[in-house]
Amino acid sequence: MYRISQDPRVKKSAELISNGFITCSHSKKYNDITISDIQQASGVSRSTFYRIFDNTEDVLLYICDKLCMQ
């Protein structure tokens, strides 16, 4: 599960990570996307990633949840 607090820094990091995931999805299949790939594409540290998300599936769930709320 993902952990997004009301802290603007956490929200910004979650956005960077989800954008990094989307960037990676343009060149790799879902099962081939690693946390390192997302980290490099987003510019967010590995510790920040794990503070917010447990795995790549959580990032996809976060993106889907955001789309459903629009």
C-alpha cells in the first residue's frame, strides 16, 4: 500500500515517482520496470521511494486511484 500524507513534499515526491513510472512504461513492459528504473527516471532517492511505496505495484495503484478521483 502507498502512504501519502498531506505534507506537500510527500505529495511532490509521489508525483515525481508516478511520472517516473509512466516514463519507464514507455520503453519497458510492466514486469521489467524496476524500482531502480523509477528512481533514475524520477530523480527521487531509493529511501524516499520506500517511505511512500512498497513496490512498483503500489505506484500503479496510486496512479489508477488518482485517475479514478478525477
